Amino acid sequence: MAERVAIVLAAGESSRMNTLLPKVLHEVSGRPMLAYVLDTCRQVDVARIYVVVGFGAEQVKERFSDVPDVVWVQQDQQLGTAHAVLCCREYLKDFGGQTLIVCGDGPLIRAQTLRTLIEKHEAGQSAATLATALLDDPTGYGRIIRDAYANIQGIVEHSDCTPAQLAIREVNPSYYLFNTRVLFEALEQVRPDNVKREYYLTDALSGIIATGHKVTAVTAVSPEEAVGVNSRAQLSAASKIMQRRIQQELMENGVTIVDPDNTWIDARAQIGQDTVIEPFTYIHGEVRIGPGCRIGPFAYLRSGTVLEKDVVLGVFTEVKNATLADGVRARHHSFIGDASVGRNVNIGAGSITANFDGEKVNRTTVGDNCYIGSGAVLVAPLVLKAGLHIGAGKVVSQESVNSLGSSPDTD
Ligand code: UD1
Ligand code: CA
């Protein structure tokens, strides 16, 4: 098996997004686009991942500072995708293996598709292998040009297409596998002879074909895997597709999602078997939900929420940075923030933790089997020992519970 490295192109300025944030940091279902692309590269066995950064490089590196397996490559001026790859030349000049190239703005690419690309490349002993996709609306994408025998001749960018070429629906999703030596030879030849005056990686591919090297294609990968995010509209389209994938996987793992179109679940969320997610539930950030829970409708779960087992959260219940043990119930209009709630605690309608005192956030601990009546305000910092009964409408501070002495009941 040939040794393989990956190059992720992520230096572009993303003017069409109209954004100050580097494009690859824009989030799709809660994670930056680049995070998905890196994950996919890791799944196809690469020795190293080079990420080319430029526009907002410091921000990108900062956001991924905990990622140990990436070599950051600086592209000071964004002169085009061919130029971006050439920025890696110093690292790869003596490398005889394969180079996989993907774009940081293509979060929907799947490892299985890259594996197919690799298999086809190796089976055909090709110099380069690309993917193609058939799109109903190919606007903005590079078009695949074929000759009368359907052999691929090259790729023409949208802005350089003739009217006849604009009608071509077969496009370049922009992931490729190259014989590294052939790639760099071809990149040297690329000139910015196009409308945008950029050095195009697609021209390197056309050059490889023109010099008689064998180029293979994995044709018609799924259209969604061709989505490159250049605009906010494409960002939301990519998010929608990612939501479907996330929810599909959860459902396969035994989670019931009553209405997937009206449910939003973060890519980082984990949900246990036989948990039911009712409509209009929004799960954002790192959230862990155990088995047998019932969530929503209209629940809002934020980062740091851990629900153990058989937890019931109903309408307009918000939880953040809190652990709710087995059997906790908060069926209506509650806010539970920065808390540890023990087993089988009942939290009545409209009860909340008052976790912020205007200066800092404080924790609430509720012991097992407590009963919190409706409309109670638990003023943090607060520790309620097990079995307490808090009457409806109470404002409960640590002072007020301490003054109860040994009585387990504050009614
Ligand atoms: C590119 C392809 C096009 C393909 C489309 C798929 C080229 C010339 N065109 O077009 O054929 O259909 O992707 O989505 O490759 N980048 C850099 N440095 C640069 C320029 C770009 O790192 O100097 C990065 C961008 O951050 C981006 C990726 O390369 O992640 C692709 O660049 P982009 O400008 O988005 O290319 P497209 O016009 O979408
Ligand atoms: Ca793009």
C-alpha cells in the first residue's frame, strides 16, 4: 500500500460569505466545517494532514489548537488553489506517495467516497483520480469536460465556461488523489490564464491529462457530497444535510425522533437507546443524554448537559451545564443551570435555578428524591439534602434551608 498524505485547502478569503470569520470556522450543525473535513481525512489512513491556511490563519489555528495531528502551512496571498497546494512543496518534494486533496469548505464529503477514490486510483495505477457529481444546478462549480468518447479532457471553472459548457451538469466536487511527483510537476506549469487571474488546481489536472498520464474518475458521487460552501445559503443547505445525517445515525442507534424536520441536534450530542425526542427540541453543544429519556416538545439543551437515565424534560425546559440523575422530571417551563440534581427529583412547573448573582455563576445541588414544588426559585449557591420537600412558590436560599434545622419539609 502506498504511503499517503492529505492536503486540506483552507486559506481562502470567502468573500461570497460576506464574513469576518475565516470560512472554514463557520459551523455546520455545531462544528466548524474544517472539523468534519479533518475527521474524514483521518478515516482514510493518511500519514499526515497538511492544512493550508491564510485568511484568518491565526484564528483557525487557535480554534484547532488542541488538534495534534495537523501540519499548518501558510499561504500568505491567496493566489488560487494550485498556489495553495504549491505552498506544501517544501514538505513533499521528496515524497513519492499519494497526495489526497480536499477543500475545507466541503464538510459533507464522506470517508467511504474517498476510499472508493483510493481504490480506483490504485486499481488503475493512475497518476490522478478525481470525483465528479451530477448537479441539477451546477452554478459556480467547475465543469467536467469530456471528449466524444466520454474521456475526461479537463475541468473548466464556471467563470471561464462558454455558454455550451455552462450547460454541463457534471461538476468537480474538488477532491482528488494524485501521484505526488506528477502533481508537483503539473503545478509548476499552471498559469493564471483565466478570468480571475488565479492559479487553478483544476488546470494542473487538465495538464496531467494533456501530457498523457492516466487519469481516472469516480463518477457521479452523491450530489450532496459535492456541496462546497461559498455562501450563507450554501452553509444552511450543508447544515440541513448534516442534520439529516446526524439524526439518521441516532435513529439507527435506537433513538426516536418524532419529527426530524423540526428538531435540531448538535453533531457532538450523544443520545441513548429508547430515548424519545419530541418536536421543536434544540440540542446545542456537548450534551449527553442517557437511555430511556423523554425530551420535549420545545426543550432546549445546552453545552454540559448530562441526563442519566429515564429523565423527562417537557415543554420549555432549558438545561445547561447540569447533570440530572436517573428519573429526574422537569415537565414544564424550567431552567436548570449549573446544577447537580439527584435521582428521582421532581421539579415542578416553572421552577428554576437562579444561578447568576450578577457577578458570578453559582452551583445548585439537589439531593436524591427531593420534591420541588411549582414556581420555586432555587437561589445558588445552594445545597439541598436528599428528600427535601420544597413548597410551591418558595424562594429557597441556603440560609432559608439551614434555618429549617432537621425538618425535611419546607412547606
Ligand atoms: C473550487 C474548484 C471547482 C469546484 C469547487 C467545488 C478550483 C479552481 N475550483 O471552486 O472546480 O467545482 O471548488 O466546491 O479549484 N483556497 C485556498 N487558497 C486559495 C484559494 C482557495 O486555500 O488561494 C481554498 C479555499 O479556502 C477553499 C478551497 O480552496 O476551501 C476552494 O476554493 P474556492 O475559492 O472556494 O473555490 P471554488 O470557486 O469553490
Ligand atoms: Ca468553494
